[in-house]
Amino acid sequence: MRSSEYDLDFRDRAGRTRAWGIGLLVVAGLLWTWCTLLLLTPYEVDRKPDDRYPVECESRLLTECGTANEGLGHGDYCQNERDWPEAVAVLGLSVPVSVAGAVLFTSGSVSRRMSAHAEAMRELDRIADEREARAARAR
């Protein structure tokens, strides 16, 4: 395999690594969005199956009256619907996904840049060798 073929193959593999990193970062972004929706959007809770008038609950994070945090002891049905562990689990799952995505994206990007740099250096060496050869012939 010639060096240019190897270099093109190396860049192709680096591009795939970078694409995997972008994909994982997109998945992490979706997980962050899901966690944000769980914490910041209001929601409804049925008191019984097929309830025609469900209870409206404030968002989990931005409550003023404690409707999402005090529970059934006060006749509130909101606590059991959206628990903190679900949002924390989604956020916790996003951390390794985003770290892996960042590592793969960075690795692929650096590999492509280094390959381009090495090609440019080879080209500069070739041009310098040609100049030296012309100068030697001219003498």
C-alpha cells in the first residue's frame, strides 16, 4: 500500500471516529433535553384510571407551593408521578455518553488534522528537494 493510500484510509477512519463522536454528543444532548423537560415542564396526574379531570402539577424544579415535593399526605397526587431519581438517572446516563462523544470527536478531529499536517510537510519536503536538484543541475 502506498503512503497516500494509507493516508486516505487513515483519514477515512478518523472521519468515522469523529462521526461516532458527533452521534454520541447528539444522544447526550437528547438526554439533557429529556432531563430538562422532566424538571421544567408542568404535567398532569390521573387520580384513578381514565380520569376525565386529571390533577395539574407544577414543574418539578420550579414549584412555589411544594405540590411536587410534599406528596400524598396532603392529598396531592403529584409526587409519585415524576420522581427525582428518574431525572437524576437520565442526567447520570448522559455524562458517560457525552464524555465518550467528546473523546471520540476530539480524537477523530486531531487525527485528521495531524494527517493533513503530515501531508503538507511531505509536500514541502518534495518541493525543497526539487529546488535543491534544480540548483545542483544549474551549477
